[in-house]
Amino acid sequence: MGDGNMVIGVNCGHTISGAGSGADGLLKESEHTRLVGYELMDKLKAMGVKVVDCTIDKAPTQQEYLKKAVDIANKEELDWFISIHFNASREHKGHGVEVYTYKGRQYPDALDVCSNIERLGFFNRGVKAGNGLYVIRKTRAKAMLIEVCFCDNEEDVAVYNDSGAQEAIAQAVFNGIYKYAVRPDAVKLEDPTIPFISYVGEIAKRDWERRKIILPSVVVAQAMKESARGTSELAREANALFGIKKNGWKGRTYRKNATEQRTDGSYYIIPQTEWRAYDSWEESILDHNDYIAGRSIDGGKTLTYGPVIGCENYVLACQYLQECGYATSVTYAKSLINDYIEKYNLAMFDGD
């Protein structure tokens, strides 16, 4: 249980409409600040934290909206004031997560919030000085304003949706403040990523030793990337750790939009795509390996992922996956190698 005396104020940024309603890009900012903010509030309450909702749905002016939010916060003795926002840029090219604190103070929990959201696939813009922001300057409590990502940038929006949207972001923020604010005694708790890595790694390692289809390090990296470490919609609702479409699958399926990338780097949506669904994550991992081993588009004459099968070099295996068309992302192989295998030493599952 959490510390029953802990009090955290959460502001879902902007009004719903009218004055102070925020950016309206590919995502409507005021809608998604509430999706993220209320998900975060629920997680905090579940840990016994007292949550003060500092959200303002309507105000005659932006200044009045800001003042009302701060007034609510300042009526309480808060341990943290957290304001959720989504960014936008004039040319729609800005991307990544950033957090603002008073004078840019590098609070460990603010740094962790940035790092946790970065792990979902976003560029980390860091913790910056927010002295000019009303809610940072005027609240008496320690405060952070989180710009989750750029709601007018196709790449950021695709990462947001694919990583698990509001649930994944709320969990990333919660994990960032959990150790320091909710349970100060838990600072030395291990990275919550570790159990997921161990679970997938052991299954992938056993299957590699038995069938020699695809290196365990690559399987774990794919599962981490494609399921946001088991938090994505597909992982939660369909037990699917990999984005494998129906493609001849005879089992049950799950429908959700697919976000694909063109060779020029732009994105497009395929609505109501059918994805493979499973009874367990283990079934998903083994079917992923079956898919790599048996996928063919010419009746079995050639295997789509032939070069991947049995490859004992993770760099080559990742490059082969991309070259053979496993994912439309133009940075898929590079991300698997740099952001997952080498960052988390996943080669430890590959053996000697």
C-alpha cells in the first residue's frame, strides 16, 4: 500500500473547448490530457494516494482557466502538482517528450518520467526550465508540466497509439513518481521492465535451443518494441506481443487500426485491421516464431524470412527482418539493435 498521507494534484491540461482549449492536431490535446490524467489518477488512488483533481473544463479566458487550476492546487498541501499536456509546433516537425519544472530543476522523478516515456519510443527532450509557465510559477507545491509528445506530428502520434496510448503514458508517469513520491522506501526496486524481459527471454531461449528459428535477443527486442513491454492494446486485449496480422491465421482475431509507414517516412492508417489473438503471451511468442519459420507468399517455394532463420548474429537478424519486409518502419532494425538489444544486454539469452 502507498503512503496514505501522500497528496498529489493532477491537472488535465486545458479546457474542453473555447478559451484555453489547447492544440487540435492529429490528436485533440484537451481530450487526451484527460485520458492520460484520469488514468494516472486511478493508478495513484489504487496505491492509497490522495488525489486532488485540478482539472478545469470551462473558463471565460485562458488566464481564468490557469488561475482556477492553481487556486485548487494551492488550497491543499500537495507533495506534487502534475500538469498533463501535449505539444505542437508551427511546422508540425517537433517531436518527443519534455518536462518543465521550476528553474529546470532536475528532480529524479521528473527525469524518470522523461526516461519512461522515452522507452515507449519517443525522443527525450529532457527536463527544462518552466519559470514562464503560470502553473509552474504560481503553485506552491513542487510542480512538473509534462508535454507527452507532439499531437500534430504523425510519427509521435503513431508511437503514442502503438505504445498503448493513455494507459502506457499514465503508467510511465506513475512509475516515474512512484519510487520517489508514492513509496520513498522503494527507490531501490528493480526496473519494472526486468520481469517482462525475463519472461519473454526464457521462453524465446527454450524455443531457440529446440528449433533454432530466431535468436532470443531479437524476439525479446521485438516483443518490447511492439507491445510497449506488454502494455499495448494488443498485448492487453489479445495477448499479442507482436503486431502480426491475420495472414491465414485460423484462430481468433482482434480488430484495431494499423499505423503503417511509407518509404518516404510518412504514415497512413489502415482501419479495423484484423490481428492474431491468443490465449496467453507464451502462445503469442511461439506463434511469432512459427510465423517467421513458415511465412511464404508463393505457396512455400520460398520462405519470406529465410535469411533470419537460424541466423546467430543479432545485428544481421534484425537487418534481415527489415529487408524481408517484417515491418514498414524505416528504422525498425536500428531500433531493435540500439534501443533494446544493446541497451538491455538481451544477447545474454543467446548463449555462447
